[in-house]
Amino acid sequence: MIELRIQLRVDADTRIGPGKISLLEAIARAGSISAAARELEMTYRRAWELIDHMNKAFGQPLVVGHTGSAGGASLTALGSDVVRRFRLVEELARESAASHIAALDAAILTPGSVAASDADSQDDDLD
């Protein structure tokens, strides 16, 4: 099955796609980078590297850590806006492309199936 996958290029070295957005969403839910990393089955270091890369690409933080006994992390207003806008772009792209994706999906042959043009020529052989 064909699926549409959106990826936004922020700069020459930074792309934001479903994986980084899922990380931001997990941080918003869990209130912690380490808990979000565990939820997504990645190391804390990898999660932090992705966050740091996004923060640098935007020139301002998408995620901020909290100091003190509670610790944790949260999305900034910009981080929340990036998530919201990415999911909106994703939804609009899916809606816009749905009929085209369905047509392409229908054109994929599965093992044992016969292409429409081959089936037509086989019918001609029966005459």
C-alpha cells in the first residue's frame, strides 16, 4: 500500500518528519526527554541530539529543560506550533492527494494478479 510521508526541510542539514514530530509529541505527553525516549525506544542521547539539532535549526528552542527537584522538559510555544503545523500540513496533503494515492495503489500488481491490459488481451484470445 502506498502512503504519503511528509518531510519538511528547515535548512540544508535539517529535515523534520514524522519521527521528530513524534519525539516532540512524546515530550509534551511525558514531560521528560528520558521518558519520551523510552516511549519511542531510543536512547536519551539520540533524543537529545535530535532536539538539539531542531533547536539549532530554528535558532531558538522547541524544547526546554526544567531545573530543580522535579526536572523534566516541555515544549516551548514554538515547539507546540511546529507540531501543530506539521500535523496540519500532513492532514491537508493526505486529503489533497487521496484520490491520486488510491489510483497509484490500485495500479500495484500483487502476486498472481493480472494487469488490466493483460486481462483485456487474454479476453481477445478467447474470441
